[in-house]
Amino acid sequence: MVKKSAMLALMFCFSALLAQNQDWNQKIQELSFKNAGNDYRLGPGDLITVDVFGIEGFGRNLRISSSGTVTLPYLGVVQASGLTTTDLEASLAKMLDGRFIKNPQVSVFVAEYRSQSVFVLGAVQKPGQYQITQPLRLIDAIGLAGGLNLEAADNFAIVQKKGATNGPGDTTPVATGQQNESIKVNLKDLLENGKLDLNVQIAGGDVVQIPERQIQRFYVIGDVNRPGSYELPREANVFISQALAEAGGPMRTAKASKAVLVRWDEGGKRQEMAVNVN
């Protein structure tokens, strides 16, 4: 038996791997932002539109400052960072109620997201930088990048935590020891086996990396019809008969009773074994 699998088996295993990854992308689409809501927490750099029905001239666009505040007429400096738009509406309504208007109707919208971004890199359809517009988890981040690159993606993801924030809009520094944490997530367990506890929270400044598969190969040389290198499938064994079949079988001139299987052990030492493939 060869170290893993042979090409005849590989044709079946590789097709199964592609189908499996297609299922993964379908699962990503199904689960992305499944619990999406208006829970985005504002942060420095966000541009918000604030308006109050019944107070002329109050409405305006405001950029949240680096300190997390905005300046509003009648109210002065108001804390905005770390709040949802609903939280900020309630806070402004409470400040205005009874002073300038009764039961004020306050509206706050995010006109432009600038405060937080994540990077999704590696074997995805659209690697790049993405703005966080609501609480984000691993599946959501992969979904933002268009899903997995089916032909290249490995079966795990690496989330590099930058330690910038504890979550969307939260500028409180994370505890020492949590900074620059690297989390490895088994995508098969997450997407096939339903282990949703692996769907980790993604925060501003995090980097999601989907590594490319490391392709292993075996070689069939000598008196065979198609000598060359062949890809080993990921999770199967290749028998010598399968390896020979992938290479088109022995030629008529081949001495099938004197075949040699060559391997290198973990220490890099060459090993040779005589094999009769008749």
C-alpha cells in the first residue's frame, strides 16, 4: 500500500471533496447573518444622521470623534461610541424630553460605517477588507468574502485576534494575554457536524485566514504508460495497483515482478521495498 491513495481512488475522493465544499458554501449562505439584527455598536469614524421630529434645524450628519462623541445643538457633547442606534435614540430622547419638547421622536441612522473592519484572506472567493456593520461571527465573515474557494480551501480556518476591541463598537482594551491570540477552527466540525460553538465572534481588526490545501504527490516512473506525478487525496489510502492504474498500467516490456517501492521516512531516510505487481 502506498502512503495515502492513488489516482484512480483520487478521482473519486477529489470529486467527493468538491461536493463536500459545495455543501459547505451552501451551509455558509444558510447560516450567514442568521441572527442579524440592528445591534451594531457605533464607534469612532462612523457617520450618523440624527433627527428629531418637531425641532427645526436639529437634523444633521455627524461624524463620531476619536473620543467616541458627537456634538448636538441644545445638548452639546454626547457619548455615542459603544451604543446601538436604538440606544442612542433613547438616550437623546431622555435628554430632550421636557426641556425642549415632550415625548420627542428621535431617529438615528448610520450613513457611513468607518469604525471597524476585518480582513478575510486566503482561499475565499473575494479576499479583502470588510466593514463590520453588525455583530459578526466566523461564518458571517467568510460569507462576506463570497464563501470558500472550493478548489483551494483547506478544512480549517485561522482567526488572528488583534486585541483591538472586545466587540463591535466596544473600545475597551481586551485583557492582557488575549491580545494577538490565534484560533484554529475545524471547518468540517463547524459546517458538517453542526458544532456552532466553533463559530467564534469576530471583532474589529481581526484577520480570518483560510489556508490553501497542501497538495501531496506520489510518482510512478519506469516502464509504465503514463509516468509522472499524481496527487494524493486527503483522506484515503492508495494501493500500488491503483497507483499503477493511474499511470496507465505497466508496459509490455516491464518486469512487473521486480518493481520497487521507494519511500522516505520522517527522518528523511530513503527506504526501498521490492514489490511483485504481477
